[in-house]
Amino acid sequence: MPSSFTPTPTETERKEPGIGGKPPVDRRPTGGGGGSGDDDWKPSHGPRELLYRIRALVFCALAGDMTFFIALVMLFYARQAGTRMDPETMRQVGDWHPILLPPILYLNTAVLLLSSLTMERARRHIFREIDVLEEWLGMGKPALRRTLPWVGATLMLGGLFLAGQWMAWQQLSAQGFAFDRFATPASYFFYVITGLHAIHLLLGLLALLACLGFLGWFKRVDLRQVTVDATAWYWHAMGVAWLILFAVLVLGQ
């Protein structure tokens, strides 16, 4: 009597999840070519790729800002070397008369350097590997807790710097060098240089406020890292720009 055989199916029919069938398998794309699918599969861009792209954009913007400040310094020296015709002697004479810088500028410089240190501490804390790993595993937010106070300290120090710059303008005006049509070339450039830098630093303060808001809003660790990193590089660049401009004001007159 012939024995009956039950053919073994090559692939079991998958049922809908929840009724006993096998779950659907997420197959990786093979790319349409030969070879195994695992060899041709390429992962999507990760957090590090996003960080590098944002850094590239920030550095390009900062390069434009630094070029602007360098052009301002060149204009400062060009105006300093300018001359005019003296109607009495009929000779070319210089009209650049150096001004005495307000002493508070030295304190302001120290405050800005300290704020750069606090911002760097915030940047390092948000990238601290052990804390980031705990956040990825859902074991709390230690990196965020360590970063927030340093960002807040940077915001406070930046505000103190701008307040100190305002006091320096008031002190210079009290010496008789107000920013008006009677301003001397040296005092005029002092207001222009410090004022334009103050505007850039005010934008940095707004970036710090936005950074604090995004840190509480973003749920992903990598997005918080990108936010702090981009803000920190901008803040450091404004610190370097001020050191250059302050050295020009002190030594370049």
C-alpha cells in the first residue's frame, strides 16, 4: 500500500500578528544588485553626522563674522593714518587723538573670558559619555542636569558684560567724548567697534535663551548636544573677537 507523504512547505504562511502566526520580518534592502542583503545594506546618517553638518554651518557663519571684524580693524588703522589740510600752516596734519579707555573694559574682558569657560563646561557636560549613556538607556537625565546650570551661568555673565559695556560708554561720554557729530575719530571708532560687538553678543544671549528652551523641549539626546555645541562655538568666537578688538583699542592707538 503506497505510503502518503505530506510535503514540507518551503515557507510558512504568515498570519496577522496576534493570531498565532509568525511576526513579519523587516528585510534590509539589498540595493538591487547581487550578493547578500547584509553586505549591501547601508545605515542612515547618525547623530555624529548631524553634529558635523551643524558645526560646518556654524563655522561658515562665524567665518563671515570674523571677516567682518577684521575689515573693521583694517578700517580703524586706515582712518588713524588719515590726514587733513591745516588752513594755517597749509600742511597735512593728522587729526587722530588717542582717548583714555574706561578702566571698566578690563573687568568686562575678564567677565567675558569667564563666561567662555562656563560655556565650555556646559558643552563638555552634554557630551560626557557616561551621562549620555544613562540618558540613552532611560536612566534619567544626568547630562541635562549638569549642563543647565553652566548655560545659565554663561547667560548671567554675558548680561553682566553688556551692562559693563554700557557703563563704559557712559564713562567715556562723561569725559566729553559723547557719540554725536562732535565726536573725535578715535572716540567714534570706539563706539562703533564696541557697539557692533555688543550687538553680536546680544544675539549670543538670545541664542543662550533659545538653548535653554530647547534643552527642556528636545527629548533626543543628540539634538540637545547639537544645540549646546552650536551655541558654545558661537559664544567662543565672540570671546575671541572681543580679545582682538580690545587689543586693537589698547595698543593700536
